[in-house]
Amino acid sequence: MKLPSASKLDLASHCVWPYWAHETKSVYETSPASEVGKIVHAYAAEHARIPAQRRTIAQLVDAMRTDAIKRNTTPLELSDTTVSTATELCHAWDAHAAPSLAGKLWQPESLMAYDPVTDSAEAFPGVDPQDGYKVCPTGAFRGTADVLYASHDTVTVVDWKCGRPENVAPIASHKQMRFLGLAAARAWGLPNARIILAYVGLDGITAEQHTLGTDDLHDVRNELLELQARIDRREAPTIGDHCRWCHVRASCPTTRSALQTMSAATSQFAVVADARQITGPDHATWLLNTLKRVRLAAVDVESALKAWSDEHDGIPISDGVWGRKEVAIEHVRLTPDGLTLLEARLPASITTTVTKSSLEQALRADGRLPTVEMPHLMAQLRDTGSVMASVQVRYERR
């Protein structure tokens, strides 16, 4: 039986189809936000090492690139902007989170497996969480605690989050954290688990915490047993906002059904593009659900087309070839020398945030032509190290 990992428990509570269906096809995509999170998590884990053994952010980024290639997983973009954002958050972690761990004997990235049938857990120290499927026993849920330590009769589990998305469940009902608390308590043989969600931001750490006692841990176990039972019953897939986070939605029957409905109009409701033709609340709800499924299906189709295009050097279209195109982009990020340069050459451009657009506006306000001045100014800013270069990947007509 396939079981969801800790981070997928909330998704699985809405739909268990991916865990019993055999025809699933996974589609994984990376994003700047997820890559920032990976860097910050890796950086935090380094602090369990003695200072002399800790890797720098640049070394961690290089290791992540190498590991993605070695595992043949989704390629990481890791643009300069992504690394810069992650670096700022890592510095915030240094200032606000690291001191709270000083003096504690804590474990980083602790992989654990928990079997609700036997109510037992096992920890796998030193095992890369990505290799959890290799070591965790069949029939056990698995998850990774970013920080794990024990004191008296309580084990503490911390999970780092970068930023704070909307609609996050309160810590007391957060399914990922409740599972990690139960797994840690059983693995350490302690009756209580303190769970902490720590949101890392540029202005500090915002944390929520909750303690799970004996009765709470019993409730979590029952929730996991019920989830296993739903998978055993092979419950049909359900449609909802949770679909956008599902990595197998490309092969989901509801996706195929939505596409067929849009193309053949076989439903009791009609597909319309005029508000006056929507017959009532049921029609509106059906249209909205259908739209969501088709939109998500379109994202999956585009992902497949990108992969095919990369393998076949583009896709022929009527006016050329559609495919991967890399566009070089520069971002101004002032160093002290760059600031000195602008103070001397273009003081009107100095604001809290300096962009190429603001430089052009300042040149115009100063009576100078951006088309003439910008190349020279940008060259000088590059010399001061005030320009970050990145490559933006687009798929369009080439």
C-alpha cells in the first residue's frame, strides 16, 4: 500500500485516489519559492555540525545542483535572485533562530516512520529524507522533522517554513505537525510532543506551538488508521481546491472527464462564456469545478510539451518553432561602491529599491537619454558588483 508522506497528509485527507490507483503519472515542477525553502532548510541543518564543518550557502547550492542531476529529478533553476532571497532568509535564521537552539542537543532533518497498526515508530538518523522510501517499512507513514530534541517527558519537533501562505491550518490541527509529533513521541518513548511551526521572514521568526498529550496522540493515530482504511476502500477521486497541489492530477479520471465535458458538452449543464446564460447556483458551481480541472490539465499538458520540446529541439508551428528560449536578465543590487557611483553620477535614482526602470526614469528627469547613458551606467555598476545576472527560461516562438 502506498501511503502519503507527512507533508501530503492534508492533501490525502481530501482525496486518497493517488495512493491506490495504479495508472497514476506524476508531474513534479520546481518554483523559486520551493527552491528558496530548500536552501534555507539545508542551511539550518548545517548548524547541527561543528562550525568548522559547516558548508557555505554557495557550497550548499552547488551540492543541490549536483544531487538533482545524480538523482535525475526535476532540474533546479536556482537563479541568482532565488539564491539572493534565500541568503537573506538564512541571515535572518542566523539572527533569530540559531540562538534558540544554542546549548540544545538537537537532530536536524530527522527521518521517521510510524505504523498506526502497531502504534510504533522508528527513527533513521543520518539517512537522507529523499531516500526514505528505501528504508521505511511497508505500511508505515514517513516524515522528516527539521529539528528534533527531547527534554524530560516531552519531545520537541520544529518545522521551518519560509514565508506564510494563506489558509494554513492552526498548529493544533496541522496534519503534518501532528503526525511528526506522534512519530517522534513513539520513537523516543515519551508521552508528550511539543510541535512548533516556525515561519522564517526577513524581519524575524514567527512561531506557533502546541503540546500533544496522551489523548491527542491517540487521536492522531486514529486519524491515520481511518486514512489507511479509506485507501483500502479505494475511494473515488474528489474535486476541489486541493487538486492544484496534486502531483498526479494529469492522470486523474476527473481531469479526463472535465476535458471530455468541455469538448463534447455531454453534461446536463452547458459550457457557456456569458454570465446571462448561467442558469443558477448548481450550474455556476459545475462550471467553476470544470474550469479548475481544465485549467490544471492545461498546466500539465504544457509541462509535457516543454519536456517533449526539450528532447526534440522544439515544436513546429505555423510561423516558426515553439520551444525553450533563455533570456539574460540583470538586476541591480547595490554594493557600497555601486552606491558611491550613483551618488556621484545619478543621485536622483537612489531609492529604497533600485531597478533598471528607476534608473531610466532618473536619467530622463536629469535630462539625459537612457538609450545612450544606460549601457555605460550598467557597465560601471557591473564593475562594482552591483548587478546580478540570471537567465529566465521561456517557451515561445523562436
